[in-house]
Amino acid sequence: MPRPERPLDGENTALTRFAADLRTLREAAGRPTYRQLSARAHYSTASLSEAAAGRKLPSLAVTLAFVDACGGDRAVWESRWSALAAELHTPSPMDGPDDAASPYAGLTCFEIEDVERFFGRDDEVTDLMKRLREQRFLCVFGASGAGKSSVLRAGLAARIREETPDRPVVVLTPGPQPIEECAVYLAKLTGGQVSAIRDELAAEPRNLHLRIRQTMAELGDEVELLLIVDQFEEVFSSCSDPGEREWFIEALLIAAGTATSRTRVVLGVRADFFGHLGQYPRLVAALRDAQVLIGSMSADALREVVIRPAAAVNCTVETALVTRLVAEAAGHPGILPLLSHALRETWRHRGGMALTLAGYDRTGGIRYAISRTAEEVYTGLDPDRRTAARNLFLRLTATDDGITDTRRRASLRELGDDVVTADVIDRLARARLLTVDKDSVELAHEALIRHWPRLRDWLTEDRDGLRVHRQLTTATDTWEALGKDESTLYRGMRLALALEWAERYETAMSPRERRFLQASKSIEIKCGRRLRQLVVVLSVLVLLAVTTTVFAVRAQQTATGQRNASQAQVVASQAIALYPTDPDLAVQLSLSAHRLAPTTHTREALLSTLPLAVISHPTEILSVAYSPDGRTLATANHDGSIRLWNLADPRKPVVVGVLTGHTSEIYSVTFSPDGRTLASGAFDRTVRLWNVTEIRRPLPAAILTGHTEAVKSVAFSPDGRTLVSSSMDHRARLWDVADPARPTELDNLDADAEALFSAKFSGDGRTLATGGDDSTVRLWNVADPRNPTLSSALTGHSQMVLAIAISPDGHTLASAGDDQTVRLWDIAEPARPRPLATLTGHADGVYAVAFSSDGRTLASAGDDRTVRLWDVTDTRSPAGPTTLSSHTDAVESVAFSPDGRTLATASWDNTTRLLDTNFAQDGARACEHVRRPITEEQWNHYFPDLDYAPPCTS
């Protein structure tokens, strides 16, 4: 949904002038939407719109991305940004150099000296202390980003120093030369020469134990050294000398395991390196009773992480912020560095002595911190590694039908042993974008999928191809698990689909998947030869074995059918892509594909290419509405105009009026129940009423003012006497419009949300539903519109509620969210609403929902460019959807005609499409849409194995 820009603060400051000039630059570039800018700049829409909001100075990277996307002068803007940054750099009394006063560590781990701000791991540290008193050797495992280093440093080491201040503690990382690292720290402890100690240690692993024993004896009879080796996996990833690696492992085991030991050793190891440890039998033996796992934090521990560091510096954390952070971080073992980073940024945007949800939202939070990091790491890779990174991210995302895109765990065996891929995994893990376990890899957070524009673009490019790849991976696993049994190999249609995908995405396959496909091709060729031989033999013996001949024919027909089905799937997808530029060809291809293989996919492709009409506009269409008699359609435009269309012939809409008056984009239009009045709400903060009694001569009736931000929706009550308008100013206002020329405000509802995107009346007019950016739908009793009261709140969405629809009987409410779901609720008793079902399948935010007039069909549409039709006859078990994919950009609005026979869809692609909901009739009338039959050359290009058979001959 287009997010309107809030007006800049009235105060004329250097920051607001900078933001105003960014907006002017965007205007000069043709005023692209922030979604379009996001696609060009590869930063989130929130980051880019915030850059021009004038509330804080954006980062240099975001500023330059904004400028590049708008075609500005990069050097000029970099100079302006630097000058403004210098002007604004006035640290508050609490800020030290580089924000040293922050109680949060950011992406770096907590060190020993950070103990005063390290919280949430008391149980783990206490357990380590107890076990360390009983054992001389421990190994702490955990996923990358789980907080192992912080536990070892700010937890264990700091606790030891606190309880026994005289006890020496050494914390080191092995690096590429672990012997030298040991020498450096021992020299610091003893005052000796590094080079001499290094030579001494290199001569014999036992010398580490002897040198430590000597040093401890000088300090006292009972003194022992605590040696913490953090990031022990570096002996495998950084140390290239196998001899030195073996020395280090043996030296540590001797130092901790000898009877005269004066050393206790604790290793910190990333869990995905667990298998490497198994190469050393003595190390395996030492690990049998010495393993400690650092897992995800509990909700209570996460609250400590958020609240207590701030409290230590006399700051508070808003309860709503604590709730949000715990919900976003719970269950994600690799999220702690990102959580700490988001808290550090929120600290910088705190209000006085309080960290607030508003301040957190201004930073972009965990989700956008991840997306920014991802873009920076990706753009820093060379071309080969960028390709490997793209393939890896797609492999780690599940895109199955019927569920929201989610993280997918992949085994290291699945990824193979490619050196480039392994390097990319290591870089992404170090950037906390991946969580790498001992035998698997997964995305650090699903926010990457939802809020990194580049990954979202990759996922929408070829979703069918992603499903083919996922099936190929599963089939390969099965093949290998069953000892490469030939019966598990691909044949027929499945093989054809996989080979067609592999031609386009060769680099996406792992070596083991290539081997599986090659084996499948070989067995298919072998079976083909056998089949041909069988046909020859049977033709000779036809008089002797008629039944066998029939079998051969059927076998050949089956093979042909599989080939045709595979080809039809591919052509159907091509037809959808062709429709915007060559509708005649697209219709004939989809019709031929459906006749060749009548599957769900080919049927949806056919329906996607058969609109009754396509209405083009000069700008994006943000809202569409039918008049009560169904004869007129109103479309609201990004250019601030409303067009009225005569639908006497739905195949040939005719514009009969253009309404102007709004000064900016219009987000919502609706007709009154008697059809005499049209209401519109816009970014200019006004609601306008129009007299459309004579549709060809519409007249302005009134302007309603009072909202302080953009008006997102307008709706009439069933009796037409009351109008509701909802706004980005977090209010829904009720208006008496019994006399449209003299409207008056009745009351306004102050919701807890910062913005209300949608408001709708129930069929009896006694209930009003509102939805906003707090992920909540609220039901209000408006039987007396002068005194509305809150009845109940519906929670379930995890992100903003962008649209609401109520069934004609008033019993069912549908809410659409930015969380990619549509939820159905029973509101027959508004004070006691109940959830009914959750509809999934959209691959991005859902912007629009609408019920048909009989209440049996629900339409949903959104940022994934699809319109989905659901059978909601049984609201507890909806069926479908039928997915239509003809729009080339986000679908912003949907509306059924009063008779339910036509569906209007409005999109950012500057078109409104009218769709016949009688799908059976659509197929029969497909050729009515065609003016030029497909040529034989075109046919042979798409159907090379079939004889020329144009589906529409005239």
C-alpha cells in the first residue's frame, strides 16, 4: 500500500531543508513511488521514506541510494550530507565519543569489562561455574549469533574475576597461528619474550602445560589459570597448517588433563564445526562429559536483555517496546547481535531518559537492520559470489503453495562442497545473516524474506521455478537415502520440468542435484530405447498378442501425455508474462496450453488472460468502486482525479466524467447506498463529497476537514446517513451526511494505532470495524454514532492491518495484513468475536479484500501482483484459491459488481481490469478476445512437438 508522506515539520531547520530537497529530487524524477525507489535502490521503503521525513539525518548510504534512484548528482549530495552531519553533531551530555555511553553493545560481543551491562544468561553462567569447579575441560557449543562469546567473556570470565580477583584469566582466539597466540598471552602473563616462548612452545605440546605450571607456582600454591579459547573453530577455518592445528589441540588437552595440571580450559565452538572435532580421538574422548550448549533465550531472559542495561544508566524502556522486541527475538538463536544492534540504535533515538517504541520504529528495528546489512554484504561480493549468494538465499527460503514464505533449514550435505559457496556461507554467518549449526544452515531471521527488497524480487521472479528446485532437492535426498535406487529417479513430466528449469538456472544446482538429473536422463533414455524395442517386437507379433500391443500404445500415450503436460505448464507461465505486450498471442497460448493439459495452473493462466476490459490510466489506480446499480465505476488516481466510467457494455467502458479538486493522490472512493453521492479521501487530508445524481454532470457537494494526516478510507453506513473516514492521524471520524451539502461531524474514534488504514460498517450499521498499523482490528458500537463505544479487539495479525471487509449478512469479517495473510472472524456477536480461519498464499502484503454480494466468494489482492478468489461458503474451511496473475505491479483495490458477475481490480501498473467471474463462460468465449490468430511460426516456437493447430481461426 502506498505509504503517504507526512508533511515536514513547520520549523525551518537545516534537517527539514535537506529532507525537502530530497522530496524535490523525487518530484523531478517523476515522483516514483517508494516501492519503485526501493526496487532501484535495494533499501526498504521505510528507510527511503524516512530519509525524506525530516525527523533525523539518514545514513550516508541510504541518502546516496535515494539520490541514485532519483538520478541525482551523487557527489553534490555526498558533500551536502557531510556538511549537515557536521552541523548536527552536537552530542548530548550522556553521549561520549562514538556513543560510548550506550548500555547496549550493538553487533559486537560483550567483553569482560562489559559485565555491568550483560544480562539474561545468569543460569548458563552459573552452570558453567559449577561444572568448571568439577571439571578441567569444557566445550561450549552454540549457533552463530547465539551469544557464546558474550557468555564466555562478560559472563564466565567476569564472574571468575569477581569471585577470585587474584586468579589469572586468559581469553584468546586461535587465529591462523595458534602457537603464536599462546606465546603472546603467556608473555603478557609472565613478562617474558614472545619469540622465546613461541620457540619453546613449538618444540613440544607439553611445554604449554609446563610453562603455565611454572607461572602459577610463582603466584601461589592454589592458583590456577582459566584459559578460555573463544572461536575455537578458527583452528579449522583459519589455521592452514595441519601440524600446528594438531599441536594446539594436543597442548590444550595436556594442559587440562595432566595430573599436575594448574589449568582449566574452556573452548567456545560454533556448532557447525562439531564434526571437525571428531577427527581427533583424544579430543572426542575429552568431550564426552564436557559439552555445554548455549541455546535461545527465554522470554524472561530477553526482557532482562532489553530492560536492565537501560535501568543501569537510569533510563526506562517503554512496555510496548519490550513486548515488541521479545516477540520479534523469541525462538531465534542467532538474533542476539541484531537485537543488541537495534537497541543501540534505539538508544541513540531515545526521548529524554526513555527508550520508546516510536524511537525503535524510526531506526527500522531488527528487520531493517538485517536488510541493510544484507545489502551491504551482497554488494561487497564479486560476481561469482553474488551468484552463489543469490542461489543460497533462494535455497534457504520455503515457497510452498498455501503457506507464507518462511525460512528453510538446509543441510551442509545438501549445499555440497563448493569452495565459493562455502566462502559465501562464512561471510554471511560472520555478518549474522545466517545461523550455521553443526550440520545445517538457515537464515538468521525471516525479516530477511519480508524486508530485504532484493530477496523479495528474487522470490517473485519465478516462484514455479523455485518449487521445481525444492522438489528436485527432496528427490535427490530420497535417491541418495535409498542407495541411488533407479525407481526414485525422475521420468516423464517431472524430468521435463526439471530439465527445463535446469537450463535456466544451471548455477543454482548443487553437484549432487546435477548427478541426480544426469542419472534420471540416462534412465529415461534407456527406458525410451526399451519402449521403442517393445513396439517393434509387438508390431511383428501383433496377431499373436493384441493385448500386449494395447499396453504398448497406452505406455506411449502416457509418455506423450506427460510431455504435453510439462510443455503446457511452461507455456501457461509464458502466456501470463506476454499478456501486457501481446494479449492476442497470450490468450491463444493459454487456451492451447489448457486444452493440452487442463490443470489448475493452466486454468489460472487462461483466466488471467481473459479480462472483459483493461482500462488504462495516466497514473497508478489506488481505489475502485461500483455504483449500487452496477452501471458506473469510479476509479481513484494517484494524480488526484476521479474518473467515472459507464459500464453499459462492460467490454467497452466509456469515461463519462472526471472529478478534480483533491490536490494529491486519492486513496479511497465509495458510493452512497442510493447512488446519489460519491465520497473520496486523499493524501491532502480532506474528504470530499460529490453529487453524482447526474453521472455525466457530477458536482462538488462539500469538503470535510479535520484530519491532520492523509485520509486512507471512506465508507457509508447502510442507510447512507453516516460516513466514516479513517486517517494516518490515528483517528476515525464519523460524519452526518444525511444532507450531503451540509455535513457535520458527529464524533471521532481515537484508536491506539498511529495510523488507521481501513474502516467499514456492518450490514445493520450498528458496528464499525477499524484496522491500523498496530496489527489490530477493533469493533465499535455505533448504534448511536454521536456516542460510539469500543466493543472488542481482534488480534492475530503480526503486522499492519491494511484492509477490512464485512460479509453482506454482517456475520463475517475479513482482515488483510502486511503479514501476507487474510483472516476471517465471526462477528455475529461483536462483543465476543471468534477467529474462523487464516488464508495464506500471498507472497507479500495483502492490500485489499472484498466479499461478493452473496457472501460466498472473497477476493484478496496485494503487493505480490495477484488477485486470489476464495470460496468462503464454509467460513471455517475456505476452499481455493483461484489465483489470477495478469497485473504487472501491486494490486491496490478490488470490488465486486452488485450482481457479483464482475470483479474490478485496480493496480499500480496504471490499469483497472474487469474480470468475468463466470469462469466456465470465460473459457468458452476466449476467442472473442482475439483479433489476430497465432501464426505457424509462433506456434512452432512455443509448441515445437505439436502440429500447428491455432485455437482461434478468425
